[in-house]
Amino acid sequence: MENSTAKKVLLAAPRGFCAGVDRAIQIVEKSIQKYGAPVYVRHEIVHNRHVVNRLVNLGAIFVESLEDCPNDRPVVFSAHGVPKSVPKKAKAREMNYLDATCPLVSKVHVEAEKHAKSGHHILLIGHSGHPEVIGTMGQLPEGNITLIETEKDALSFNSDPYESLALVTQTTLSVDDTTHIIDILKDRFPNIALPYKEDICYATTNRQSAVKAIAEKCDLLLVIGSVSSSNSKRLVEVGDKAGAKNSMLISSSDSIDWKIVDEANVIGLSAGASAPEYLTDGVIAALKSKYKIEINEVEVTKEKVIFRLPRKLHNVE
């Protein structure tokens, strides 16, 4: 039951699904509609267990390797992108595959290839082991890309004075942290070729800006997202650095620590780009069941981006 304790909720906007995530999920749903179940998906389509479980119930089977997929069923590649070797193997096996790679990740892949063709050695700012980083590094032969994870890496990287360098980044990084690393590299290598356009995606940037807009006023910032979601974890870090007294990543209303919420008067709420809006609704409903709350949405920009589905799925309603 609601009690008389009053709390203010600052709801960050934009939050939740981005156009790339929405497109990837639609690709799995429409593939099941068109081809029937099961449809195989290589790696989690997006990093959110709620989304994955729902698609499993519809008829998706998630696997980590193409070797786990039969030749006679469709396979979808996740939104994070895959190394070039994966579609090459799928073609060799004459598999029906659909690529759900976010177009903004594909842009980074194309950029890396262009730089390599121009004779550059590529520095990729990103997190080791993340599927997007594995996919981007897998666009080129081994040795053509060096991963830079930290400012320390940027300071310790050594290059032949005559070697041309180019820079690309993972799309889901902290804008501020990445800026610091880029500044170090630009200072050390003034001729490094920078991204033609910002690699960190619009949705990551917008969600981080929205969190910054509310963080300083928050006793507690709740970010809905998976522990495996890079962009969700970055939102928590951004909230901390922007002045939130406490910031926490939660998977849903079920993982809220109510003792901490009890002590907060102003609660910020956001969601990573792979978290469906019904999880935000669930957190708000849970707060309403325990407290008297006033909700203020703080919107920093409107998002109107839509990405087209693959041609194979154009006629699926």
C-alpha cells in the first residue's frame, strides 16, 4: 500500500530503446513470422534478459556460435555486429541469414575498412571482449587494429613515426571518458585521422545527456538495464560523475533495494538503450505502491531516428 512518504521522481528522456535495438528486435520477430519457429540468433540480439526471454517464447533460439545452427533454419546476427568471418561461413554453408547489426555499428565497420585501405593502422577505443569490439576488430586482418581501453593505454601505445594512424570507437562508450582518451591520442599523434562523424551513437549521447540533466538533483539515480549492457553501465558512471549522491543499475523493479530508496527524497530514473519501456513502467508502479510520488519528465531532446528493415522482411506485416 502507498504510504504518506512523498518522493519526487525525475524521469530522464530520452531513455530505453534506441532505433538500432528496435530494428534488431523487429528483425527477429518478423523472421519468426515469415519463416516460422525456430529462428536461430547468434549471440543475444541485445543485452537484456527480458527481451531475450520474450523472443525465446516466440520461437527464437539463442546460440553463441554459427556451428550451433542447422543449415536449414534462418539465423539472425545480433545488433552488436559480427566479424567478417561469420557471414562468410554462413554463405559457404548456404544458410539463410539476416544481419541485425545496428547501422551505426556498420558505419564504424565501413570507416575502419576505408582507413585500412588508405594505409592507416587503426586504434579502436572500446572494451575488450565486448561483442561490438570483437565484430569491429574482425572486419580486418589481425594486426591492423589495436584496442585502446583506457587513458593508460593511450599513453603507452607506441607507433612507428612514419605509420599513419586512424581512430574509431565503440558506439556505446561514455562520451566524457572517450573524449579524454581521444585528447591524449591527438596530443601524442597530431596527424591521427579522426572519425568522419562521431562514432558514439546518438542514442548513447542523448541518454547520457539526459542523465547529466537530472543527476545533480538526485539523492538516488536508478538506471534500468542489464549488467552485460555497456551503455547501461555507462549511464550509472555518468550519473555518479554528474553529481548524483548514489547511482544504481537495476534489471527491473524486482531488484530495487528499498532500504536505499527509503532514504532518498529525489529519485532519478533512466533506462539503457536495450531496456524496454515496460520495465520503466514497472519501476514507477512499484514506487507508487510504496510512496506518494510526483513525476517530472526531463527531456533534453526528441529522437526521430528510424532504421529500415532488411529487404527480405519488407513485406512482412
